[in-house]
Amino acid sequence: MLGDSRPGEAIGPLRRAANLGAAGDRVWPLLAQAFLARTRYVAAYSAIVEAQAAGSTAESLATLLEQVETALGPSFEAWRKAVENPAPAPA
């Protein structure tokens, strides 16, 4: 479906594949591509993070990450820092 220019339809089966234990280094980058095509940038970034955790190389994900960064602009870096380094909870 993704190859047939139907990324919206591909999201469901790709999510199911990920949840059923498909190779994460293969399915997560495809899911990120589908989310990018549907302009779901935060979901695409999350899929990229999952792909990295599943063993995909940074080089193989660089184009996808660049697309997310370009789409979200300068606010992406601030958002990523906030997510990666959350403020400690008040005591």
C-alpha cells in the first residue's frame, strides 16, 4: 500500500505488524514514511525513535529525520529537547 501511494491505508497494517512482533528495524521506518506522507510529523518522529531502538542505523533514518525537522521548523529542536530531557517533577 505504501508503494502504491496509499500511505493512509498502510498505517493500520504496519502498526499491527509492529505490535505482532515484525522486525522493528524494517517496519518502523516504513511506518515513519507513511506518517510523513500523511503530515503526521510527531507520529513519524516517534516511529523513527522506535526504529532506532529496534536497531535501524542513524544513516538509514537520516532522510526521514530531516523531513520531520524541515516540516516542524525551529520548534522541533525545542520540542525534542523538552521530550528527551523533561523537567524534574516538583517535590
